[in-house]
Amino acid sequence: MNSEAVLTFLRDEFHDERLSGFARLRRIPSVHVRKFIDYFAGLDESLQDELADALAQTALCLFIPSAPHPHKAGSVAYERYRDAMALMGGWRYGNVRRLKMRLAELENSSMDDCLAHGITPEILAMMRAVQLVQANEIRRVVKLALSQFCPTLTIAKKGGGVWDYQGVHQELEFCVTIDYGGRSGQLRYEIYSHDRQSGIAIERLSFEGVMGLSFAAWDCLEQKNLDQSVALLKELVRYCVELPKRLN
């Protein structure tokens, strides 16, 4: 693959997502993605443009591993972004497991004690509203969704919480690897796609990665958002699986 052509493609993909108001990214149940959207929104347009280019360069490393990463290239926009993400805290950026664990610690506390730790009644209500979803239920809904995407899907457990979903879509061989066993991430996915006609094969794909966000770990899955989140996952799987054809 030609690196300049791929970089142009990635810039265009990020541009389209940005113009949509990050319509797909906003639906991803991930603290990391939520932080990115908040950080990006707080930049002026010129700084947004600089970061967008750095993120396209980051994504390029997925397709061409030898491409220079913005961190090693000394991108100021990327370094500011990385440093800011590490400092973004507060309950808005708590994953659902963390919220429920903190709630259990607070259940026998008085409201005065809660307020002393910055826990307002609104935050308590948010914590209490979280309905955790178990890994086996997530797997059940994912199996149904990906079987709809590829009726001949083959599913195999690799060990631990990792499962492979393999199939063929429009002459594209693919494998979706999902880890359901992370400490904070309830679902972490990577996709391999191979175009038989062109011979183009891409590994470790995710929509988040194509947007330059490095990894795809979903840690805000709840009972109330499970169905729509997995429907989104199916959409993102299709997007990633079809990328080799779009790059051909």
C-alpha cells in the first residue's frame, strides 16, 4: 500500500466523522472515546486541525507499521493531547465497574461524608442507575449480531475471556477477536480482514484505531445500552472488514 494514499484516505475518514459531529464515536461506550470528544471540542479550529492530522498519522501505523508515529516524530499537538487525556478525571470519566465499586463503598456513608468526597446527590443517583451486564450476556448479544452480519460465522474460544469470530463477507476473509475478560474493559475488539482479490490484508483493526485513538476498549456497557452498543459493534465490524476493498 502506498503510504501517502493511505494517509489521505485516513485524513478523509476522520474529516467525515468530524463533520458528522463524531456521530459514530459518540455512540461508543468508552471512557477513552468520551475523553477524546470532550478534549477535541475544547480546542480552537486550528488546534483541532493539527490534532486531526496527528491522529491520521497515528492511524497510518496500523496499515504501515514502519510509518513514523507522531509521538516519536515529536508532534506537539499529539503530545498535548496525550498529556491532557491522562489528566482528565471526575465521575464523568468513570467506567461502570468503577462506579459500582465506589457506590458499594459509599452505601453506608452519610450524605455529609459523600459531599466531603465530592459525591453529590446527582452523582449518587448516576451510580445507582448503572445496571452492570455480565460477560456471558454480552457474548450472547454479540454472537447474535455477528451471526446476522455473517450467517456462516465460525466461533471459537481461545482461552481466558478471548473469543474469535471468523467468516467471509463479500469475498473478504475476516476474524473479529474479542476479549471479554479485561479488568476494566468489558469488551475489547480487534479485526483482521483480507481481500482475496487484491491480496490486501490488514490486522488489528478497529474503528477507534482508524480514527487514531489507538485502542478499542468498551468499559461503559450497561443493561440499558447493550443492544444498541452491540448493533453499533456490528456496524463498525462491517466498516473495518470492508476497508481493504476501499483501499484497493
